Amino acid sequence: MMNLSADKKLFYQLSDHTQNVPEGDDGWIEQLKQEKTICDCWNIIKHKSIDVFLNETIKKSFAPISYVRGTFIGILREDIVLLLGLQNIENVYYAGKVYDINKDLSKEYISVVPKVSTFVRGGKDSNCRICDKCGAVLYFPLPLNSWYLVDKSIPNSILFPSALTGIIVNDEIYQKVKKSGIKRIGYEKLPVLQEAVDDYDNYFE
């Protein structure tokens, strides 16, 4: 039985569910690894503003909230940035630029690197290990339809980065995004529990 917090707090994860994730430029990704900015496990080691270089042109089919394949570096389209509020985003992300395969600056997207990511948690079937190269916690919550947040891990009541390359928002912002009609956003409802049920707390302390 889930131990929900008394005030029934509820958040939602907004993410890319399209399968059409932009490809990062191989040379750029390799350079980030050489500089120890990212690890082979995709984890971001140096949290700072990182300009993105894609291996393709910007497509209409890209989701408004996505990430660059081969990394955990996010990209956000201008309409979702305006809706969420640039100040709210910059409070929890380092923002940078996005360039396409021709090295042309995108006017549609910005890059985002989480200042701190929050783990969406799952049950006892969840996968969890430590990267032997960079020491990052590599965690994926399972089963898929029972994700939640642990109350003490929530950094603020508005929006914050998910370790699953999405954005976690409160109910008010969720309703605002839904009413906007912006397409190609995946939504996961995240109840708030007082304690995790996956037995992996020792990895997150």
C-alpha cells in the first residue's frame, strides 16, 4: 500500500515520448567525454551550460521537451520555455545554445543541463547500480505505471529536472501545459510518498 503524504501532493513528469530523439554530433560527444564533461554512461559530470551540436537539422517532428541522444543533456523548444517561464527554468537548469549539423544556431531550441536532478522512484523491480567510471547512480524505476516521488527529495514546489531527462511540474503548471495544446509531450502522474518502496535508499543518501 502506498504511503501518500497527508496533503496528497501531486506532480507530473513532462517528457519526450516520440522516439524521434535528436542525434548528437559524434565528434562533439567524444570531445565532451575527453573533457570529462560527460561519462560513457551518459551521466553529466560537470554541471554547467553546455552548447549542443546536433548531427541533423532541426525537425518539426522533434518534441518540445527532449534530450540529445548519447547524452543526458536536454533541449527545450521556445514555446515550452515561454510557457514554463525562462526564470523558472534558469533557477534549476544551466541554459545553453543548440546548433544543427550545419553549425547554424537554432532559434527554436535551447539546451538545458540540470543543476541537480531528482529521481523518480519505482518498486522493488527497479534497476539500480553505480557507474564504475564516474560513480553516478544509474537508476530506472519499474514497473512503468507506478512511478512516484519521495517527499524529502522534492527541491521546490514549481518545477525541477527529472533524472529521466524530463521536467517535473506541479499540478498548476501541468494544467497550463495541457490547456496550451502543445503536442508531442508525454505525461506521467507522480504521487508523493513519504518513503520509497524500492529498497534503494542507501544509493541516494
